[in-house]
Amino acid sequence: MCADRRVLGLDPGTVYLGYGLVAQGTQPDVPAWGVLHARAGLSLPERLLYLHDALNDLLARLRPTEVAVEEVFVARNWRTALALGHAHGIALLAAARAGVPVATYATATVKEAVTGFGGADKAQVQALVAQHLGLSAVPRPDHAADALAVALCHLWRGAFARRVAEEARAP
């Protein structure tokens, strides 16, 4: 894999937006992770504005070469799904504005990439994120661990997709 890949994984939310940067060299390195926290007392438009501005600042500071965003998954509550969709859009917009290539991944795809099973529970995913990245503990808060899982998924799935494309172009 290219040693200068820096993938910023994002786990969108309207109060907490998790992020995790994974740099790919001989071994994955994790220079940054955390959450952008929009105060719950703000209106939805105010939270989205805060997240947009904070994400723009984060992209400028961390300078990823790629961004990977987890797609919205909510089984029952359409209002929650709609609000998360707004946060997902903010993440896509910020990456596009920064000129960084962006990919999206379904939750089951992220789980399968990290654990080998698309139905893995959150604790399994987070434990394996820590293991894959050589961390002594699961990254906290949970949204940051989830964002690191998205970044790992992109590194691994993206590398596979590039190899397939290269082989298809070979004579």
C-alpha cells in the first residue's frame, strides 16, 4: 500500500460526529481520533453549522488524502434517520469542499471488513479496531472507535478495489 495514505473515517451524528485518522505505512498508525461535539441545546441548523465549521477545521488540520464516511443506518425511527442524513451530508460536503476523495460504506460492510462478520456487535468491532491498530485499549468515545473502523474498512476495501482495477487494465 502507498505509505502516504491518510484516511479520515467519519461516523456522522448531529450531536457527536466521530472521527479517526489512520495513516498507512508498513503498519497502520493512528495520529488522531475523537469527536466533534455540538451541544444538544442548539437547534438542528445550529448544530449542523457547528459540525460543518468544525469538520472544515479538522480537515485543514489533519490533511487526509481520503475520507470515508459511514452511511446512515436506523432501523425504526425515520426522524433519527433524517437527522443523521443531514450530518452525513455535512460530512460529504466538507470533504468535497476540501477537495478530498470521499467514499461511503454501509455499517454491515464496515463490520465485515473489521471483524469478518457483517452482523458483529459494537463491542466486537471496537475490540478488533484496537487490536488491528495495536492500541492498548478501545478508543473512546464510541463514536471515535466507530470512525476508526470506517477508516480501516476504506484502507482495506480500497486497496482490494484498486488491485482488481489494476488487474483488469493489465494486458
